Amino acid sequence: MTQLKVLFASPEVVPFVKTGGLADVSGMLPRVLAEMGHTVAVVLPKYSVIPDELMRNAVAGPSVDLPIGDGRETMKLYRMSDNATSLEYFFIDHTDYFDRASLYVDPDTGEDYPDNHIRFSAFCRAILELAKIIDWRPDIIHANDWQTGLLPVYLATTRKDDPFFASTKTVFTIHNLAYQGKFPAEAFADLQLPAELYYPTGPFEFYGQVNLMKAAISYATRINTVSERYAVEIQTSPEYGAGLEGVLASRTQDVFGIINGVDYSDWSPSRDALIPHRYGITNLSGKRADKVELVNRLGLPLRDHVPLIGMITRLADQKGLDLIEAAADNLSALDMQMVILGTGDPKYHELLQSLEEQYPDKLRVLLKYDNEMAHWIEAGADLFLMPSRYEPCGLNQLYSLKYGTLPIVRDTGGLADTIDDIDPKAGTGTGFVFEEYESKAMLTAIRRAINLFGRKRIWRRIMKQAMTRDYSWRRSAEKYVELYRKALTG
């Protein structure tokens, strides 16, 4: 079958720079596509926060002058090849736009940079100009989230008659619809687009604002999000659609769901270099040893007969922290222990610290990001709690399956697509699922898990069952290739 030429555009990519799961996807999906024989280049901004050692092999390429406001700005290309994967990386450089303390948010104010629309529209226009200059003609431009959402827009409007891109189609991936790239109406004048494209109910206008996510959805050849359930939810529910459900539903034939994959070279207990004891399905003794090590490191008393529940999350309402708050007293009465790792809303920092002080033998709260500890929790915990209000995909439940750490999840988005509710009598399922977004429903699921933990024979069988689930990136990448081909032939 014909191999494809894919230009993968993202505002963040592992290993160079990361604020969230988008960077993980942008780091792994292009790599697997390249391993499958496709020609892939990844393009991202050349942020000053990228470690120098990761850029030492980057070679300066051509520059392009773009109209910005009343003047012109120079955007420069850097190129770097990864011989191990046959991937090529392109970096778009502009000192004023990308030499900042963080990617999107001003750390001094806690607010988004007010010129984000200028920064990322220039990024998108530079990608198209520089692709022509270096004669890198893609079959597919794969844009990710609002920061690259103008790529399908420019190709369908100002570039629609450009013969260089005559055969190029676009795929736009929504990683989290909550972040849409909304700006004041006057920002439209900075995008270098025809004024007539901005009008009430048009592709850009959103309650008197400019919405770059809406525009991308309107113009992309194909659209996907990161789980099948979430693709349905955002078209049918105002709660999930965040105001764009009608726009998405109008393009329902072009909207698809593809679950994210897992990098099992990092997230597998038989290979994990960060955990104290490795283990696998044929020898689970290392998991108990990892629990002992984790409990000791946390300073909790070792209680083998009760489950240890892990939670690694952003401390926010979306992730179900309001359910934890509502259920705090009932949770403390349960026969279990718990460790929570993450940062977020200050009110939840205060709540969890207070609960830890009240229940020092039951709860440990680690208010930080710590990759090593995340691996220790996945390996050492018995259960993993993800009570999300909504969850486009979720990765920790996938990690948990591989580590035999049974997930407790709400029936939403990617959690619903990847976790099957356990039926102890039939011996089926991989986790504990609850439907209603209520603390009572969450508590019922946790109690079910605690009760089953005491039935070691069934528990061990279901653990092994969970560990066999395969969510490797190869499977996801094959579905993306299918989506690319639909875009090219549709």
C-alpha cells in the first residue's frame, strides 16, 4: 500500500517540551508512523525552554518574512533528523514569540499570553511558507488542538488555489475540547484572513469572540478526538461539547474517535527501570514487593489486607476532585489506604493537606509532579481512582491495566472505551465502573473494589486479565493511517 507523507504539527512534543498529554501523543504517534514506513516530519515552535542538549544537532535552515500587523516578522526554520526512527523534526523560531518563560501562560499573571493568537497564527503560516521553500510537499497535514487549528483554515481559504498544496488534506485532532483558543473579536484582524470570514454564526465567531477550535472544526478535511465515546459525547451533549456540539454534529460524518496508545517501553512493569522490583503476569511477586517499598517511602503503615488506592491527577473539578471533597468523611471510614500525586486548584491543595493531617495512617498527598513516584504508584498500588467528570482519553487507566492495578473509573470518554466493569461471578472485566457523576456512585464502586480485594483468588485472576490488554501505539497508528486515507479519498 502507498506510503504517506505526513507533516505533524503540534505546540508541544516529547522529549522537547511538555505541559500535558498532547506532548506524549505528539512524541509517540509520529515515531510509530515512521516505523511503519511513512515519511513523517514533526513541526513545533523552537521554544527557549527546550533543553540545549536536545537541540545540539539542529541545523539552521531558511527564513521567511510574514506580515504581522502593520509590519513584517522573520520566522526561521531549524531541522533535525532522528536517524534511529527516520523522523525529521522542524522547529519554527521567532525570539519574541517563543523565548518566554512558559508555552501558553504568563507565569507572572497566571493568565494566557494576550498575543497567543498572533504567536500561533504566525507559527501556522510559517509552516506553510517554509514547507514550500524546502519543497516538503505533504499528503496530510495533521494539526493538533487550537494552536495549530489555523493550518486547515489557511489551506482552505488563502491557500486554496496554491498548486503546491493542491493534493494536501488535513486532519485535526481535538485532545481536549475545553481548551478552544478563544480571543476578543478584534483579534481576527491579526490572523491575516479575509475580513468577510468573520461574521455572526460563521466559522470563527463564537458568542462575540474569535474561536480557533471552531474554525479548525469547520475547515479540516477530517476531525478526530482521542476516544470513540468522547467523539460521540462532544457532538450530543452541551456539557461535553462546550458550546461546539452543534458545529461538530454538523460534520458528524467527518468526526472519528481513536484511542491514544501507550509507550510500553516506559510503562510496563516487566521493563520499568524506575520501579524497585519488576514483575509480569507469570511472576507477580514483584508487585507486592513494590507495594511494600511504596508504603515505606510514603511513611504509611503496611496493611497487606487492605487495598492501597492510587490517584495521579491534576487537582481540578474535571478530574473528580469535587467528588473526593463531597465523599471525604465516607472515604476516611473505608478500610483502605490512599496516595494522591498532583497539583492544581489551591482549594484542593488545602483540602487534601487537611485530610492527610486528620488521617495520617490512611492518606498521603504529594503536591508536585514526580515522574518516578508516578511509576512507583502504578506499580505499588492495588487500585487506581479516576472519577472524571469528562475524560477525552485518559492514559493512567491504560498504564494501570498493564501494572495489574485495577482502575476505578467513571463511565465517560476514554475511560468508558477502555475499562470493562468487573463481574466477580463471571470473572470478567478489568475495573470498577460507575455511571452517575455523584460521590455516592463513586463510593459504591470503591466499596465493590474493597470487597473484591479480600477475595484473593478472583482478584489475582482479574489482575492477570487486565495485564493482557493491549493499547500499544501500533494499533492506534494503524487507525490514524486509515483516517488519513479517508481524508485523501473522501
